[in-house]
Amino acid sequence: MRTIRRVSELRAAVCDQRARGRRVGLVPTMGALHAGHLSLVQRARPECDLVVISLFVNPRQFGLGEDLAAYPRSEAADAAQAESAGADILFVPTAQEVYPDGFSTSISVGDVAAPLCGAVRGPEHFAGVATVVCKLLNMASADIAYFGQKDAQQSVVIRRMVRDLDMPVRIEICPTVREPDGLAMSSRNAYLEPEQRRRASGLNQALTAAEQAVAGGERNGSRVVELTRRQLAAHGLEPEYVELVCPETLHPVADVEGPVLLAVAAQVGRARLIDNFVIDPRK
Ligand code: AMP
């Protein structure tokens, strides 16, 4: 595996491969890699000839007062893990490389970026995500890019951007990888104190209880949300939001008639945690 820091060098490496008809896969990350990130690399490996994983803590998706400065950074450990998962190129640009002086373009994805995390973190958040993902896809000339279902709204925003802007890339969304107690893996889990870590598993338990209620015949969206809230409270968690929405449009759903996205966010100690289930009443 090669570590590359310059866009020009990445382009040279990728163009050489593409000229030989090879397929390029990209896994964009902010580093502090865990098994969730590695599952994306492992998924890309058999589907692509060249697998690029990027590590970039994107300042443009952090709001004032968020954890940009504290965000965990561990390039040496990340490199070892990325290599053992099968990546060919570790791309680690600086902020200056991604946003050179005079940089002034931003991609605003509109309605799917507005609710859920967009409402809490502000419109700059998903504009920052969309802009950096668009840049990384262009830098790597990716044929396929891999994202995690854990960041459900991010996946919807990226798919919408790619569709709206006719970007020549296929987007693959991969399942959420969890700790044994169900907590979704996240670089931010490292912030949790032991007591907070125990409470954090309540996110998964609340989603599981809601899923079971739907499996048991519950079809009323408000009652599913209410039950999820009660479960979170029972675990000492105060959600920022609990929303039942259409998985494609993120519009609120009143009745559970087809697959729905139940998404939650909660601040637990210093960590802002998100999780979601897609619940299908027909299964
Ligand atoms: P991040 O480094 O948190 O920006 O995440 C980089 C990519 O990894 C995103 O596409 C995330 O959705 C994905 N990801 C993060 N955590 C998980 C997880 N637990 N399971 C699967 N994918 C994940």
C-alpha cells in the first residue's frame, strides 16, 4: 500500500490504472479507522482493481463548537489497518491541499440535507460533506464509492448529489458494523467514559424495540417514535431527534406501510452519536 498526500500524485496513480481499463474504488473516511470503515474496504476489494481509502478530517463539515480539534487522529495505526484490509492507496491530503487559497465553491444538496442532522448541525454540515465528497470522487476518478448505512442521511445526500449532477460514479451503501452489545462503531465512541459507553448501547436497544413493535403489528408512526423515545429515556439517553422518515426522501412517515428509516441522534457525554434502522413491515 502506498501513502499519497498530493492530488497530482493521486491523479497520476489512478489515471495510469484507468488507462489500462482498471476499476477504481474509493472509501472516503475521516480516519481513526475501526471495523466499520474496514468493512467498506473489504467490500471494495473484490469489486475494484485499485482501492483508495482517504483520511481527511474535513473542517468544512464541523460547526462552531463541534469537535474538529478533538477529533481522533491516528494515521500510523490507520495505515496498518487499511493495508491489512486490502487497500492499495492511502490518500491523506492536508486541508491546504483540499482547500487551496481562494477556494470558494460549495455544493448545497437542498431538501434531503435539511432535516435530521441537517436541522441540528446547520446547513453548512451537509454542504461541507457534499463538497468534500465531490472533490474526493473527482480527485480519485472513482468508478465506485463506498459509504456506510450508519450515516444514513449522508448516504441519501451523496446519492442525490451524484444523481443531480450526473456524476459518473456508482454509490454503494454498506451495512452498519456494530460492537457485540449493538452499539454502532464510530470514531467518536472513543470519547465515551465507561458509564456513558454502557448507556450508549441503549440507542441500538431502542431501535430494536421499535423494530419488534413493527414486527408485532404496530403501524402508527407516532407510536413507533414515542416507543423509541421511551426506550431511550429508560437508558438515560436524551435524544436530539427521533424521526421516522422515508428512506429515499427523508420526508416524515405517518404510517408504516413500506420500508421506513428510523433515525436517532443523542449527545452522550462528549460524543454525539447517531444510529438508524431501516424497518420493513413486510419482513
Ligand atoms: P467517518 O470516518 O465517520 O466519516 O466514516 C467514513 C465512512 O465509514 C462513512 O461512509 C461512514 O458511513 C462509514 N462508517 C462509519 N461507521 C460505520 C459503521 N459502524 N459501519 C459501517 N460503516 C461505517
